[in-house]
Amino acid sequence: MLESKNKNQDIYRFTISRVLQFLVGVVLCCLLILTTGCRPILLNSQSNNNSKLVLVNPSPPPTFNYPISRSPYGIFGFIYEGLISENGLTGELEPALAESWIFSEDKKRIIFTLRSELKWSDGKPLTADDVVFTYQDIYLNPKIPTVYKDFLRIGSTGAFPSVKKIDKRRVEFILPEPFAPFLRYIGRLKILPDHALRDTILSTDADGKPLFLSTWNTNTKPQEIIGNGAFRLENYIPSQRIVLQKNPFYWRSDLAGNSLPYLDKLIIEIIPSTDNQLLRFRSGELDSIGVDAEAFQLLKREEKRGKYKIYNGGPNLNFQFVGFNLNQGINSQGKPFLNPMKSRWFNNLAFRQAVAYSINRQQINNNIYRGLGEIRHSALAVQSPYYLSPEAGLKVYKYNPEKAKKLLLDAGFQYNDANELLDKDGNRVEFTILVKSEEKLRIDTAVQIKEDLSNIGIKANLQVLNFNTVLQKLFLSRDWECYVGAFGVPGADFEPNLLSLFWSSNGSFHQFNLGSKPGEPRMKNWQVSDWEKEIDRLFTAGYQTVNENQRREIYGEFQQIVAEQLPVFFLVNSLSLQAVRNHIDNLKFSAIGGAFWNIDELKIQEK
């Protein structure tokens, strides 16, 4: 027998309490990665057309191909939807392309029923065939190296679900075992058009790879990119702007029967400099801007005159960190990804602990974040119901350079007469800190870390690169040494299994020790530490466990391992601040969804 959706919500809904973090501009880091396509900052056009807004991204999109994109700076949240979605106020799961879903009694089968008369942005019908194609031929295709495959791994074996069409509007997913996070994962995966992409899956290039991998790049004609979201692509001028127009075939409408979105166009300006973004906002051109600590006091003073409000969502849930490359693997040319000498330093726990004690995070918060941040200690945010606090036993690293020096000396390092740190073989300890160029606060943080490291005799050099190049070094060439970055997935602090992308040894964003990805030759000499294996075990236990007290114990143990082993060291989380002009109507700001999660419902009041 199949049970109703409502009857099973209490069983299958994840623990959602006070707040979730809306990921804006990150990274899988981040990603981000993220992974569902973040929504950029809203800006206002100088046009007299009040149904048009202009947005901003700091980097151009590397591709318009959603499944293979790793950048957080995409437009996918505007042009695509999945079967279900998350409410930006409550975090609750809600119907999207699917109007309902039901579970079998053994919790291994889920049937989704699509809304009637769904259409793609080119007017073609959207049916169950598209859902089956998206999952079976793209996400679960071994020839497609998509990070979203990780969302579909079930159980300790990493087995995948199967999907089949029941009829035109119904699709059934069959799981190898009950898997609590699956329903929320489904909400993160967008549905793609069978009629526009099937040929690219079936055809291959000269190397035998599906043409899909080179489809819908940034040179593709906009009308060829088909979506199902509130907007569709109208034009793209590389490295300048993306123009989106209202999708006339979008399924949503308001209570009066008016089709959504209310906005006719969105223009995403590509402006790398946050200083330039601030300048345009203060001059009155822009409707909204993310407010960093550096700009807060200035913008707060002008709040009334500028006719805007600064919203505060509390500390960001994504984590800022500094971490070392622990990968001991060998590349396809037979060379180590990392200098073996430096690899020995980085894989020395005492070395990582010494670095943790050497960084003055309070000074970073005071000087760089202007006090508008909170020092972070754990892999989970303080808002998480699974958070392990220092008071409850979490290991922390308060600023103590003398303790850092002692750890290094006890580990066999030494100092010369110039107080420069040497390893046991007399080599100067020197490495490069990688940081993205688009975020001044992060660069300033890297500079502060460089100075702190010099106080314990370590020479650090900065490498400031655009974010797309940073991603290539992290996930392709793997030839980085130290990285100041950030990572977050919306909802992950309330369903920690979402963080398996970063923490599990086979995760696509396991950047500090990234193994072979699908389509790559098997990496030689890649080593997974015992503590990484233990984190893998804990994440498996976490998704298999229903009892919340037991889950808290499991994820508490995970946080302690991270704190003790320091694959990354957490820094300062800034407050989530957003300035929004008062004439944007129907704004529903929340710490969960941010300012513009309901962009299809926004209106512009007459000025």
C-alpha cells in the first residue's frame, strides 16, 4: 500500500528548526558549490521599465550546462526547477514541478506526480519522460562527470536508485534501501529537456565522449538553451552581462490567476570589483547589494537618505576556512600533485595544529570584519541542532603562537638564527596561499594569515586568482598548497549528510584530498587516512539513523574528529547583511532564503 504524502512528512522531513543559510556568491565552494545555482544580488536598471531589475555577479558563468557546472555564479536557479523546492521562510519542502509525492510502506519507493500541462520555455510539453531522461541519462550516466551524482548515492555501498515512468505524469524512484535525505536531495536537482539534449547524450566526439559535455557552453545561442524556470535566457555578452526574460510558459500563477514572474526581465551585470558595486549602489543605480563589514558603517549612515534597509540574517552558515592540500596522489604524467617535501609538512598533524594556534582569529574579526562576524569552531554552524559546542567538549584553538612554536619543535622542526622555521632536513618552511580575487575580505584574511604565520617563522606567499582558475586548481590540476576559501550547502546544517560532498572521502568537493573523478584515470598513490574513513563511517550511520539523539551523538563525533585532525581550520563567519531599496515590493527576507528567494513574486513600486 502507498501512504499519502502528508502522512509521511513527519517521518521523512528532515529536522528543520530555526534557520538555514541561503548561499549567495559562495563557493563550493564552493561550493558551493554549490550546487543548485545561487541567486545574485539584485540591482535596479536605469530604465523606466519598472518590471525590469538588474542583478550582479562577480564572475562570468563558465558554462550554461547545469549538470557539469561547478561555479556558484550561474543562472540555473532562475531558468530551472526540480520536482520539489524548499520554502525560503520555513525551509519546508514544497511541491514544484511535482504537485505531490507518496512513499511505499517499506520506504524504498517514491512516486512523484507532475503538474498537468507543464511546458518547457520553448513551449514543448514537460512530461515524465523528461524526468526519467534527466536522472537516468544525465545524473546517473557514468560518462557524465556531474557533482550531482553524489546526491543520488544511497547507503554504504553508494548504490544508485532506479527511476521509471509510470505514465505521462507519474515517475517512480526505487531505492536500494531506505535513505532519509533522499527527498531533500531530489529537491536540489533540476529537470532537463529530453527533446533538446537526448541527441547530445547519444552522440560522441572524436575522443568517444558524449557531445553533451560541450553542449550549452557560453557561445551557444540563447534560444537554444531550454529551461523550465521563471525566466529564460535572452542574451549573453561574455564577461559583461546576462539578460533573462520572463518565461511565458512558466507554470506558476498568483491567486488572481496572473502568470508569474511579475518581472519582465532580469539583467545580470558581471562586475568583479565589490568596490564598483558599492559605488553604483551609493549613486542610486542599484536596488540591492550584499553588505560586507567594510561597507557596513558607511551604508548604515546613509540608510534613510538612500531609501533602503539593511537586513541582518545573523551569521552565515557556510564556513570560512584555511586548509592544506593533503593529497599524496600522482598525476597522469607520473608526478606528485604536491611537492613531496611540502606534502610531509601538511600531512603532519602537529604542523596543522601549530598553524591553527598561530592564527589570530579575533584580530581578523576586529580588523577585517569590523566586529561584524563570529569566530567559528565547528564543521556545523551554531544554529544547527547537531552543533557540538566548546562547552560540550569540542576542541578549540585559541590564539597562542608560543604553543604553536613548541608543537613545531616537538615535531622535529627547528629555527635558525633569523627565527625562520626549518624542517628536520634544514629546508625553509615556505608555501603559497591561494585565494580568489573577487572578494576583498577573503584577500585581507589571507594577508592577515600570512602575517600570523611569519610570527612563527613560516614564509607564506599569496596567489590571488579569479575564482574560475581557483576551481581548476582545486578540482582539476590539484596543484595548490594552501587555500583560504569557503564552503556551504543550503540546509546542510540541518541535514548534515548534505556536507558529505565536502567531508566524505569520495565526495566531489573533498578538495583537501580529492580522489579520482568519473572519467579520470585511476589516481596512483592516493591515500585515505584512518580519520577520513571514520568520517565516512559516521556519515553512513547518520543517514541510517532516525533517532535524533543518536544523530546528535554521531554528528558530534564527526565534529570532534574534524576539530582534532584539522583538514581545514575554521576562521570567522561574517553576518549575513543585505541592503535592499524600499521600492521592491513583496520582499520576504529570511535567514533561510535570503532576500530574493521568491524573486518570481517580486514587484517594483512606482518611484
